[in-house]
Amino acid sequence: MTLEAVLLVGGQGTRLRPLTIATPKPMLAVAGVPLLTHQLARLAAAGVTHAVLGTSYQAHVFADHFGDGSALGLELEYVTEADPLGTGGGIRNVADRLRAGPDDPVLVLNGDVLSGHSLRTQLAEHRRVGATVTLHLVEVTDARAFGCVPLDADGRVTAFLEKMDAPVTNLINAGCYVFTRRLIDDIPCGRPVSVERETFPALVAAGARVQGYVESAYWLDLGTPAAFVTGSADLVTGKVPSPALPGPAGDYLVLPGAAVAADSALTGGSSVGRGCRVEEGAWIDRSVLLDGAAIGGGSLVRSSIVGRRSTVGDGCVLTDAVLGDDVIVGAGNELLAGIRLFPGAVLDEGAVRFSSDLA
Ligand code: GTP
């Protein structure tokens, strides 16, 4: 039987702006390749042979990069929503490309999640209980920032609860589902639908078997800059294994065509993209340099993302900073605590300084 997957990749990725202005979130390079490549490689390794991408925002970028999918050992198709249809609408919109029979399982994944859980075991759990849909759930230490998903003793989902101050459980929806094919056909057609807010709660209310599959393997939603940096570092160091990592796991990853000065330091799972330049005495710690970025001598770049072709002058300090593409930061700037520079921004030499002003 063909095992199929649907990937939801149509979101605007607003929390990751300005990086997502030019590149949709699932196509941002994480540890050297698009985030989506890590997911597709995992799907192929789990036995998926046919995957359909539900696209909307910057739809052409996906097909331009992955083509027919053969390089990953997959058959890939693309379906584009003219107007975003949300998660449920996006799944329904690809239904006519699926080949699974009405009772067969179809994997459905959010395109921005990095997960080390066992897709095969999740599928096995779905089949074992004869569920309509089986959701991967993860346990977090503090669920207040998420909707939570309580289960009964048999692992059935009993409710989908919105964010609250005192969550009744620390289990949250991890964004990877096994749908029974017929459920996909039952989602209303041609209008926005949220699976989280509409489809799943309605199934629970109707008494359908909505199963929770709890596996607390590595899991991270890469939707924010902080999570993006963490996810990239965890891939580079091998904390979360990926068949798509373009090099051995280690303290850093340097892609072909990058020039890194011998007396610079790369630490904490940093990733240095194609054609990047890191000059003498620079220290790149737990950061992502996208293709063509350049870091001047003696600069410190920590927990930051530097966009494509952006240049950072000598003696700068970047901490928790996000630079879009083609930014120019003059020498001696200090960019701290979540600062974001939009594509093409230019900062003159020494324009932003903190610590020296306090001295
Ligand atoms: P933010 O704007 O930062 O919240 O990011 P996002 O737009 O990606 O939204 P969110 O993280 O909630 O989306 C979860 C997943 O669903 C992501 O993989 C999105 O690409 C995808 N997604 C969200 N909305 C749509 C949509 O309307 N259509 C499709 N096809 N996918 C969507």
C-alpha cells in the first residue's frame, strides 16, 4: 500500500519576519537545508512514497526547489490555495490528489515542526485502536502558552481546550496527525477551516474516536526566532537526528563555498551557509548565517540569525538579533535582545551601541 502524507506549508510565518518576507518559513535553511527537507527526508525514511504540499504564501518557491521530489525518493505534488484556507481547508484542498482508500491512513504534518517521534508507531497506534484521527501529543512543562488536549485512560481525546492560566494537562497538539482518508473528504470544501478549532472539536463532540499518541521525543515548533535558532543548533549538534543533515553532526556546520578564518570560533551548533565569510577573531555562537552572509573581524554573533547576503562589520555584537536579507551593519554596532532589521536596512558605523554608553 502507498503511504501518503500531506504537508501544510501555506502559512505566512509572521512571527519569523523579516526572514519570511522573501522566503516561506518551511523553506528557510535550518542546519544547511530547508526545514521542509528535514521533514520530507524523515517521511521518506518512514516509508512515505507520495506527498502533497498544501501551499499558499509564495507557493512557487516549493516546486522550484523540490520539483518532482525524486532527489528525496518521494513523489511530490503541489496544490495552491488562491486565498489561504487555514489548516483544515488546506488539507481538504489536496484531497483529489490522494490515492489512499477511504479507510486508509494519511499522515498530515504542519510544515514548521521538527520532531524526532516515531511516525511508524503513531501509525500503528492509529490502526490498533481504529481511530478516525490520531494526534501526536507532547508534554510540555508549562502549557499556558498553548491550547491543551486532555485524554481519558484509553488515550481518547476528551476536549480541545484553548489557552488558559491553569491548564488541566500539559499535553499539547504537536501538529502531526494520522487521518483516516474519509475524514479528509468530509472536511467542508472551499472555505477556511481550522482543524484545531473546528474539525477536531466537532469529532470529539460527535463521539468519534480521536486518539492521542503521546511520545515525548524531541519536538520543537520553529515558528519564532528563538525556536528557529534552537532547532538549527539541535540539528547541527545531532540532538535531533535528521537524514538530511548535510554533514556530520558536531559543534558547527560549514557549507561548501564558505570561507572561515582560522582564528575565528564557531560554537554551540552554529551553521554557516554557502558562500559565507567569517573573518579573523569573529565568534559565531549558536547562530545561523544564511547563504552569502559575512561577519567582520572580532565580531560576536550569539543566538542570532543573519539573512542572506547580509554583512556585519568589524567589532559588532549581535545577541538574539534577526537580520533580514541584504542588510548592511557598519562596524562597531551592538544589536541586542530581539532586535530585527528588515531586508536592505543599512546601519552606519557605531549607530547602535549600549554598553559603551553606560560606561
Ligand atoms: P505565524 O504567522 O507566525 O503564526 O506562522 P504560520 O503562518 O505558519 O501559522 P502557524 O504556525 O499557525 O501554521 C501551522 C502550519 O500550518 C504551518 O506549517 C503553516 O505553513 C500551515 N498553514 C497555516 N495556515 C495555512 C493555510 O491557510 N493554508 C495552508 N496550506 N497551510 C497553512
